[in-house]
Amino acid sequence: MDGRAIGVFDSGVGGLTVLHECLVTMPHEDFVYLGDNERLPYGPRPLGEIRRFALEVGSYLAAHDVKLVVVACNSATAAALPDLQRALDVPVVGVLQPEAHAAARATRNRRVGLLATEATVASGRYEALVWSVDAGVEVHAVPCPRLVPLIEADDPFSAETVEAVREAAAPLKAAGVDTVILGCTHYPLIRPIFQRVFGRDVTLVFSADETAREVADALARKGIENDPAREGRYRFLTTGDPDAFRASGSRFLQLPIAGVERVAVAELAGAAA
Ligand code: DGL
């Protein structure tokens, strides 16, 4: 039995898609979620800078006594998963692998689309993971720099968001993909828009539920689960504006968020020093 919380982080509210599945799978665990909103978006930044941010946030959570860290951000996973696993004393679970493997298994015509941030696309990680299952699958990757800022904006379901999704989808439709990886944890927050744009014949893949299962397995393997009879608690931290985080977080998560605590970026940098 281990009463410590599980740490979950993202550049913003996108990782709440992963937190939601974790709450469904492990309702007896405590969670602390950190959104690095002050430095959002991560996607347009060089991989080295995202790696530094991820190490700062991961180290901050580890220093605050979490028992496992979930990197609920594809860009941070692409840039830093092995570095985080080496640097931290607690297990670290990322988000790319389950999606890549699910897409390789799901495609019937062996043409897979990837929608993700510039950093995730530039990392080439999805191709490597898809090809580790089936090297004959074509992967068509489209970087989507407009989407994360639009999803974090006041009206995430605006006409501009729909237009940005259409723009991202166009080359994938032209390539005839039958499976599309939503390779950014923000994208499932607007999943109905993607599904309408692609239609029913295209399978959308995202892996928050598998990530949650992987977290539960890791806790079981290490014998660090909490008491299954209890009800878990959650805490939210942001480097950005707590009121803005509370408003969009509770809307997307459909969960009352009573208070959001502010963490200064300097505190994160201090944790990794
Ligand atoms: N949710 C993050 C991801 O999965 C968004 C990155 C960003 O801030 O651009 O990549």
C-alpha cells in the first residue's frame, strides 16, 4: 500500500484527457495534475527546450513526493521520455507507444495519418513505433501548429477551430488514410470535430485509456497501489492563470475543480537544478 499521489503533467489542459481515464481506472488513487500553461504551447519549440521543460516539471513532481509520473503530453514524451526515466527515481509512463501500436493494428489499407505538434512530428517517434509493428505501413504526418492555442482559447469549438481541423485533415484525406492518430493530448478534447471532418470510415486513434491501464499495471507490478476501498482526491497546479485553468479544466473534464494552485516557472527550474 502506498498513499502517495500520482503526478500527471502537460503543457496545458490537454493532459486532462489522460487524467480522466486515470480517474476512471483508478478511482481510489490520488492525483496531482500540473499544467505548464505559462510556457504553452510546447509544440513549436525545439526538442531540446521541451526536454528541459519536461525534466523541470517531472523533477518538481518527483520532489513533491509522487510515486509515479505520467507524461500526458505527446510533445514532452517524444522529446524526453527516456531522459525522464533516467533522471527520476519513480516510474515514468508516456503516451506515444500505445497509440502507434494501436494505429498499426487498426489500419486495413496500411495508410496511417498522424496529426500532432511540430515537435512531435519532427521527432519521428511515431514512425519508428508504427514501423516496429509493421514496417510496411505508410505514415503521413501533418504538423498542426494552430490547434493547441485554439483549443486552449475561450471558445475551443469555434469556426476557426473547425477550419484548422479541415486544413490539417485535407492532406490525409488526399492520401487515402483509413486510420488517423490524434497525436496530441489536446486533440481528443475536440474529438467530435475530427470525427465529423473525417467521417465514419476513418478510425481515430488516441490512447488515454491504454495509458491509464499502463499506469495501473505499473502500480500493481511495483506493489505501490493505494487502498482500493478509498476514494481518491485530486489537486491541480498551473504555471499560468489559475482562474483560466479552472474554467477550461472543469468544462473539459466535466468535474468541479474547486481550487487551482499557481506554481512559478522559477520553482520548476529550481527542482531540476
Ligand atoms: N498536449 C500537448 C501534446 O500532447 C500539447 C503540446 C503543446 O503545448 O503544443 O503535445
